Amino acid sequence: MRAALRTAVLLVLSGVFGGVLPGAAHAQDGARLADTVGFDIAWNHVALSVPNIAESIAWYEKMLGFKGTVRPGQPGARQQVADLRRGNITIELFQVTDAAPLPESRKNPSEDFRTHGVKHFGFEVRNLPAVLAELKAKGVKMAFDLRVTPTEDFAFISDNAGNAIELIEHKTQ
């Protein structure tokens, strides 16, 4: 299961980062997969429902360097929408009136695998220990402490709404 998760994360990261970081899925792997369908795809965004859009924008700007913009709303709308951008990465935030809170089991990456659906999203970084030290100094909540494996190091942080975010550094061969 861990190997399948790593493959899924690598495929997402190869789209998010365009393969610019070492260890990301190889372009030829994506090309072989693209040969089996008649169209191209590119990473566009991930969407998150949050309890407070202003607090989430502030968190992503402070912790991860995104720039947030709230979209103009319709009069009487039951939701607010914002776009967060950093480079070619986009996160779409939704604040919906009367939305249910994120269940506690969804905030723990190990426990969340017991529920179907999207589990987390991941960012590839360089020098993961330094990244984690910076984030901890800013007050980030750790969801899953640093794990070191022969091929990659990874950890999970929680955003201000409890959504799990994986930070991963692949080791060069």
C-alpha cells in the first residue's frame, strides 16, 4: 500500500512541479501512460473546504508562501471562494455556510486511510529537515513526524483547518 501511495504522490507531483525536482516521476513514464489515451492532461488545482477562508488564506501565505485572492461573490451566496497560488500550484478554498467540520479521523494521515476518498496532497521540497524546522518555528502543527526511508524522507503537517499536507524529499541515486 505504501508503494502505491508513493506512486500516486509521484504522479501528482510530476504534474505539479513539471518534473523539475530530482526524484519526481520520470517524463518517459508519463509519456508511456499518455500513449494509452488520446488526450493530454496537466495539473490544475486541489480544492479544500475550510471553516474560515480568511484564516486559511493567512495560514497558507505565512506557512507555505502562497498568495491568496478571494473571488468576488454573488449577493446572498452561501459560500466564499478563494484562490491560492505559488508558482504553477493552485489551491482553491471554499468556505460554505453550515458545512460540517473535518472529522478527527481525517486529520490523522494513518487513520484517514481507513476512509475512502482523497487523503492528502503533497509538495516536494529540498532539505526537508530545514523546511520542517522553519515551519515548526512558525507554529505549524505536525500531523506525522519525519520518516526516513532509503528512497525518500517525508512528514505530514496540518493546515489551520486540519487538512493533511505531505512534504517529501526524494533522495538522489
